[in-house]
Amino acid sequence: MAEQQSDQRGDYVDERGVLITAAGRKKMRAKMDEVMNRWTPEEREQRRLAALARINAAA
């Protein structure tokens, strides 16, 4: 996965009025890294295409 820049933002309220915390962003980045490392790039692409096909079939 591409190296991410350090997140220097503190806590803030987003456009929906939801409080976004630095700790919450750090936790979610760690979860996303874990998910992204489960599959090879080829497997991720296959899963992406399969999900897109399901979305298109439902439309």
C-alpha cells in the first residue's frame, strides 16, 4: 500500500455534524491497512470487479 503522510489534523466536526477524532482516524487507517493486506492486488481487483458487477446487475 502507498505510504501515507502523517495526519496532522486534530478533532473536527465534518459536514454532517459528526465528530471526527484523530484517534478514530488512526484506528480506521489501521483497519483499512489490515483489510488491504488480506488479498493480493489481483484478488482485490477481482473482488472489485465482482462487486461492480453485482451493483450493475441490481440497477
